[in-house]
Amino acid sequence: MALSGLAIYKHLPKENCKECGLPTCLAFAMKVASGQAGLEECPRLGDDARSALEEASAPPQRLVTIGDGDPAVAIGQETVMFRHDEKFHNPCGIAVRVDDSGNDSEVDQRLSSIKDLSFERMGRTMAVDMVAVENSSGDTARFTETARKAAALDKSVILISSDPAALKAAGEAIADARPLLHYSGGADSLDAAIEAAAALKLPLGLQSPSLEEIADMAEKAREGGLQEMVISPGPGKPAEVLEFLTKARRAALKQKFRPLGYPSMAFAPGEDDAAIVAACWYVLKYAGIVVIDTVEPAAVVAILTSRFNVYTDPQKPVQVEAKIYEINEPGAESPLLITTNFALSYYSVESEVEASRVPSRILAVDTEGTSVLTAWAADKFNPETINEALVKSGAGEKVSHNKCVIPGMVAVISGSLEEESGWDVEVGPKEAVGIVSYLTSRWKK
């Protein structure tokens, strides 16, 4: 049975040394109890206390880090089955498969395409963060050379092979990049794959459509000295893969079944719509890594957007900094539009202002990341808060016309805002889509 934070705290040094990265030992104990920290992060924990706590306090799902430095991808250590119960913590890695059987030109072109798969959404960069090199050629030298090229992309690397010797050779070649060695073979050569991963101190991927077999393989790998593992059913029908992912997660989180307490990897082979939909399913439920074949930007952005959405904290809306943003190089006579600092609201307004090509300013009011109507209903977007934002941002010093534009959805506050602020208040369109027409046809200095 898992221990409570207070039960764990009783065994800690209680020195509040902060060497674990948290301000107090109690905060660390609560993190351990929730599965978001491991005992190894406390450098002052005595051997007796560690032994007493280790089994009971171990996170139900192991944290696995693939890569080194900035391109590293940390997966696993999830604590809930459903995002609304708390949140999902470590975004899954999105890997594009590279077949080493292609010629140099084909491999180079594919790697170049992967490098360019980066997009902006709500002010954040979404990008493919992993490359999965598959040893389809059966040639160890070819596999190793392709692995070196993949590592040069400055992304985390997955090496996939049924041959432990090939995995070891390629792993040695890029050991500094700390790749995941994914063994796709059967039980016959498992010992050699475990030995290779242990010798190189690299995480090991295990593959079987059977949860029972995967559990046995994971136990054998653990007995062989491995701690970081990734489990996978391999390529298969989406319904069967989803069943594997769900049952493995449930066994780890609900039943505390340690042999399945590792993040999972799912494959979505193909480049058709069905493969893209399957990849989105796997992102949402519950893959730690999703390996895809497509490099088509329109398809990849759908997968990355699914990840972006499900790994945001449902209790903390995505926000932008509350301040004035200048679009299209505005002057003193340019319009000043007001909205909230909810990222979706702000970027909807910004994109329409950019499309209008009218030099403008946008004042994002701090509403704790809530939308216009929600903030107005919660009394966070009112004449007082807007006036405070106008004063704090120095808006009056940036424009010469003393006029601001509020969203049409809150036209009711226009009179009160004029009285509160002394500004002339214009009521703009209700929806962001009307901003282009408003700025180009209705705005008057």
C-alpha cells in the first residue's frame, strides 16, 4: 500500500536542505507520495530509511529519460488515468520513423523533413522531438551510420532492431546522445539485449503484444540491473494497441503492478488518414512515445496539437503576459484593442489584427487566463481591472487619441469604463473574426 506524505516525511532527514530542488522535506514527501518524485532525489536519506520506504513509495510508473541535455525527452511517472482527475505530467514524445534501408539521399531527405516539423500554436513551439531509426536493412554498419545522422539532428533518438548486436553497435556509436534501445525481437535473444543496455547504461524498449509476456520480460530486465524501460505492443490494430496501453496503465496506477510500471510506446505505421487518427488516439490514451511514418506537415500538426491540448493543466488556462503588444509597427494614432490574457483569446485577436495589416496595439488584461465572457462573469474583466491595466501599461503615453476598443461581448461596461478611466470607449466586434472588417472600415482616429 502506498504511503501518505506524512508517513514518508517521518523517515526523511527533516533538514530542509533544498538539495532535492524543493523548499522543505515535507514538500518533497508530498511529491514522493503523489508519485512525482523518487527517493533517489534526496541525497541525505539514510540507508535504513531508504530501505523502509523504497517499495512503498516508488512511483507507480517509472520516469524514463531519453536523450541528453536540451533534446532529452522525459516520459512516464504519470499518476492518473484521466486528465480531469489532476493532469498529465510528462508530454509524450513524437518520433518519426527512419528506415535505414533507404539510400543516403533518401535518408538525408527524410531527416531534413523531420528537422523542419516545427509549428507555433498559442505562442508556443510544437515540434517533433524524436527520431526512430529502424534496422530494416539488417546491416549493422548501415544502421550505425543512420543512427549517427539522426543524433546530429539534436533530437532524442530511438534505435529499433531485433538484433541485440546491432543495437549495441549503434548504441555505442551515439552513447553520448543517450538513445532508447528498442529490442523488437523475441524472448530468445532478450538476455543479449538486456546485457547491451546494461553495459551502455541506456534505457531499453521491450516489445510484445502480450501484457503477460511484457511483464515477464520487464522483470527479467530489472533482475539484469535495468531500471529505465519502455514497453510496447509493437505495430498492430488500433483497438488492440489501445487495449494494451490502457490495461498497462491501469495495472500500474490502480493495481500498483510493478512489472508494468513503465511508460509505453505505440506505433502508427502508414501515412493515410487512419494512421494519423490512430496516432492522435495513442497520444491521448496513453502512449509515452508515438512513432509515426508521415512527415506531411498538415498531418503532423494534428498529432502535435493533440499532445499540446491533452498535456495542458486543466486547472491552469494557458496565458500570455498581461501587457501591451504592438502589431504591424503601430504609431501614436494606431488603435488600441483590449482583450484578456487567455492565450486563445489573445492569439485569436492577434491573428486577425495581423491579417488586417492595420498597425495596432493589443492590451491583454490579467484575468488569470480566462476568456472575455468568463472573466466578465467572474468580475475579473470590469472597468476597474481594465483601467488598472491601462494605467499600469502606460497606454496613455503610447497613443494620442485617448480611445480604446473593447470586445462587443462586454458592450455593457462601455459607459462605466469611460467614467472610470476617462478614455473614450468604442465597442468592437463580438467575435475576433470581425476585427479585420472593423479596423479597415469602421475604425476612426
